Amino acid sequence: MSVESIGQVPDEADGTSLVSLGEIKELADVGRPTVSNWRRRFSKGSPQVGGDRRPPFPEPVGGSDSRPLFDAEEVASWLDLRPIPEAELGKDGSVPTYGDRFRHGLRLRGLVALRHELGSAERLIVDALAVCAMAGEGGDWYPEALPEELSADAEAADPRVVQAVRQLIDELGSPGLAADTVLGMAERLESDLVTDTTPPALAELVSRLAGPVGVVSSGPDHPTVINLCAGTGELLFALDSVKGRGGIVAVEPDSLRRRIILYRLFAHRCTAVDICARPEELDTLRPWEQREFDLDPDRPWGIPSGDVVLADPPYAAGEREFDEGGPLGWALEAVHRLKRSGRGLVVVPSWTLSRPRGTTPTPNARMREELLNRDAVAAIVQLPRRIHPFRTGAEHALLVLRGEGPRKAGETVLLVDADRIARRVGGEWPEYVAKVLEDGRSPVAEEAGPFPVSAFEPRAEALLDGRSILPAHRLASREQGLDHFSATLDARREAAVALPRLKEWIGNLGIARRNPDSGSGGRDLADDVDEHAQVTHRKVGEHLRAGQLRLLAGHRIRESDIGDAGMMVVGREEMLGALPLGQRRIALEDLARYPQAVTTERGDVFLLTEYGVRTRVDDAGGCVLLAPVQGLRIPAYRRLLAGEVRPEDVWMRPQPLAQLLAAPRNQQRGSGSLVRRVSVRDMDLPVLPPEEIEELEAILAETDRQRAEVRRQLDALDNLSLRLAAGVADGDLALRRRPGGAG
């Protein structure tokens, strides 16, 4: 069959057999540079063509110099000579070529071209799927037994759609594959269906976690699967086996999507799967079951509960924290539908897990606590960022739920940061995450870990403490594979060699293990430090609630109000080092337009928590913070400067606070789909005695002073090098080392 007959449908203009370079790129699924390279390397005058070598790339047959058009048949024939690297062999052992891919894309282009003539992408998709359904199991049924909507859509389908889809079925060899291909065109057809489609990687993960569900027939004692908010069926068809079995039901409130699921099931010959519009319909007894089975009236056989309950609902934009029917309502519905030994898998927006409880719990917080109190949550998987390409700015998590049973003391929930796992292992993350859930742990501690639901000791961390339960906010561990004692001694030794003038100060820096039993090595610490004391950690949020810290919010100030005179402004650029401190300022009269703006004081700590944590201590005060920069103030330190308290009464000081906040254990707590931010309230600080904090402050202050001195020396050397090079370049200087000089 020629490309022209494949690419065209009846009454279509002859121009569809012409393609541009951009269309060749799209249809052959290669980059634009690849097509340009083919045309250049295999032109008529190239030494690589002619004789026994490759034929030349087809010449343009129309268009213009800026947009040449090529005959599609000639292009396809030329691409037939180019096999696709590392492609799987066909069923007949043939090697797939770019020509095969080009013809397939050209055929789909014929369908796409009909979208505007039919007036609706959804109409085209429904017609095409109806053709696939009739080519599948629909063709085996008596006409009067077919669903009414299927008969009507199949009869009303445009003849051009019928011809193009039948050709697609012949090419792919399966009505089911053709139906999946048509639905995969939703983005090219500009259909809204694509916005709610479950991503393939997420569908793969859900399939792995659901496990094998295929059975021969349905019945009261067979495993059942309920797919709440089934959409167009991605999760349903990702299951291990849905063909030839019952006991599976898809719940979808939208009539268009219900029709699409039905036609896909017919195309795949999976018509034993039931479809309903509302979860309440699961509780009713289906008519044919009443006739065929003698059922116990006290145990009606609908499908009120399932062994596996799935849901990936199409959440509306925005956060519905105060909505009684918020996203976590689907998780509660899944728990309600789960059998005692069942497993639920529900996708929810991450904000439902990260919002703190507050003094007046929101409906979202109440639903979250209900799930935890009922021991219904087995695991929380924070999904990789941008997992849903069409939900811009949204981040998602997967709740792994369990059926309700007798509550056990000390129940835990496994938290898994799949975003961090995906950055480490790449596209294999679904398989890796499934193994982590099976084993209950990850080789990398900060990627997964169990957390208790309730606390049994004072200050013990638990998921019911009202804070965020998002894995990125909870998982923190010591740096793996690092001996802090040995690493610090090495750093001290290297600094002493590189900076001989600092050797005495560095040599007097005492370093010891906090717990001598944790490893070998000497001790080099004053006797008054209790290195046996167990260090605990408290969240910054706890210090804020206790009044030990005060959070200073950054403000949004118009660029026109920022100049070069007045109070210093500190924003993202200053924290990243793109602008020096003091270059941007705001006049007092302009600042008066922002009554909520707060100026900083000496000892406040600036924080930028995007893509990690950057901190800086305000040595003078009087700065204005620009969002997203925030600040932390230590009220006790302010009283110390005023002479109102003694040094031993100050629990924290600015330099230690800045450095401890920026420690590696806090750097990896980021979340957010577009911009990774670390929640200030979820950072933690070690609880140390005031004398250790005072000593740490002195060491860090001296380190900063020495660093500044070294930088001045480096700047002086840079300036000397610049002047020497400039003088020699201009012919004014002649350089020579003195005899006997060093170096």
C-alpha cells in the first residue's frame, strides 16, 4: 500500500502527500538537526551517494526556498533504508526502520487533519474508539445485545474516520492497540482529556503495588478491584491482567470518559469489567446476578468492597483546604471500600499532607488525622516533581492504604521520597520504589523510613503531631558513609598546611566524638563537655511556638521603589551573591508605603530556602527583606545585647543558628513542583547546652574573621597579578626574579 493511500482519506486534498522538514522530524520522531543532517550529507553532490552507496535524499517538489515541501512517498522509501538503532525486532524478525515510524505518523496525521472537519477532538476520539470496539469484542455480539451508545456511535462514525482507523488496526494488528494509540493522540488533537491522564510512570508504579489481580471468574470469594475516578482507564489497563475476568469495576462520574472506558474495554475484549457513575452504585445488587445466583439476602453480591481500590482523581486547580469534600475524601472513600486485607492506592496533592494542623483544624487536617487515627495509612510516597505534565505547579503523593482491622500499638507508616529516588536512579524509579515498599526500607536512609503514628515519649516525633507528614519534610538522617570526626581532623590538618599563619589557632581547636563508643579515635576536647550526652533535635516550628525564635517574613516591594539610597535591601540576588550587600536600598519615605515591612536587627539570620538553604547573619541591623528571603530572630540574644540577661541564659546565638540551619540534614527537605523550597518550620536544630552554643559562636566568629583575612590576601594577589600582566602587555614592565629568591 502506498503512503498516499495510507496518509489520505476520501475527499482529502492531494496536498496531504507533501511534507515539510519540520513534519518529517515530527513524523519520524527525530530531532530537526537530524533531518537537516540527512539532507546535507546525502544530497545529490555528496560523495556518500551514487553507485552502490545510499540514494540521495529526495529533492523538494514544491513549497519555497525557506519552506521546501517533499513527496511523502519518496521520503518514506528513503527512510526505509535507515534502521532505528537499538529498536526491538518485529514479530517477523524484521528490523524497524524510520520509514515504518514515518508511515505510522503519517497515518495518524490523517486522523488529526479530520479533527477540524468534525468540529471536536472528543467527537473524533469517540468515533475512532467506537470503530476499534466493533473491531474487537463488539463484532462478536448480536446487534441487539450491544450497548445502545456503542451501536449509535459506530453507525454515526464519519466514513473517513472508519477507513483510517481500520488501516491503523491492520498495521498494529490489534483493535486494543489501535484504541490506545488513538487515545494517545489526545494532546495532538488539543483535547482536554489529556489533562487528567495518569502518567505512564505512575501507572507502572500503581500496577506493581497492586500486584497480580487476574482470576478466571468473579464471585464473592474472588479478589475484586475498584477503580474510583477511573478517567479514561489508564490505571485500569495498567493492572497485571484485566482480560477475561470479572470482579473489576470502574467508577467514573463523567459520561464521556465512561464511554471511552467502555469502548476501550470492548477493543481489548475485556467486557466483563463493570462501569458505574457513582460509588453508591457499588452497593446495589446487579439485575443479572439476582437472576443467576441464589444469594443470601443478608449478604448481597454487589461490589461494595474490594481487595484493591485505586484512585487518581482530576483535582481542580487551587488548594481546597477548607472544603469538606477535599481531595482526602477520596482516600477515606477508598478505605471505606477496602476489605480488611486489601490495599488502596490513592493519588493526592502534596499540600494535603504538608499543611500544619493549626489551632483550628481545617477539614483537610481533620480528614488527614482520621486516616492516621484509623491506622489506614501504610505508606506515603512523595512522587517525583512534575509527575503530571499538565498540572503545572502541582506536586503529588501516593497514599498506600490498608483495610481497617484491630488497631495495633506502635503502628508505623513508611515514608518514601520517590522524588529523591528518581533523581538518583532515573527512569527505573517505579521498580525501585516498589522494592522499597516491599522491603520496608531503602539502602539510602534519607529516601525512606518508618515513622510512628502516635508518640509514646515526650518530644518524640510522630505523624499525629500536627505538622507536615510529607516525606521530604520528615526524612532526615546523618550523612551516610561519613566519619565526622576523621573528616574534621583531615580538614583541620589541610587548613593548617595551606594556611601556616593560622596553624596555632587551628591547632588549638578541640575536636572530639560526641559518643566515644561510636568509633575509634582520640579525644581532643575540654573536660567540661559531656560528650556522652545524647543530642536530640527540635523543629524550628517548635521554637517558634515557644517564642524562642521569631520568623520575619520577606515582603514584595515594587522595583521602582528600590534605589541606591536609604535602608539596605536583602533579596534573592544578595543571598546568591549576584549583587553585593548594600547596592540596593529603599528610601524611608518609599518604605512607608509598606506598613507590614519589618526591618531587621543585629543578630537576625537571613534565609533563602530555594533549592537548598542559604543563610547569612545580619551584623548591623536595619535591613529590609525581599521575598522569598525570610529572617529568624532570637529574642534572648536581643536581651543579651541589651545587658538584660546573662550569657548562660541564651539558648542560641546567630552564627550557630545560621550554620546549623544550613547543615546537610536540612538541605534536602525541599518540596514543590516548580521551585524546590525548604520549609523553615520543618528544619531541625540540635538541643545543646548554652555553654556549647557560646563556644560554637566564638569558633565560628573567629573562622569568619580568618576567612575575611585570607580573602583580603587573595584579593591582593589577584590585584598584583592583574597589574603585572597589564604592565607587561603595554610594554612598560620587565619582570625578573631576584637571584636566591624563593620559588
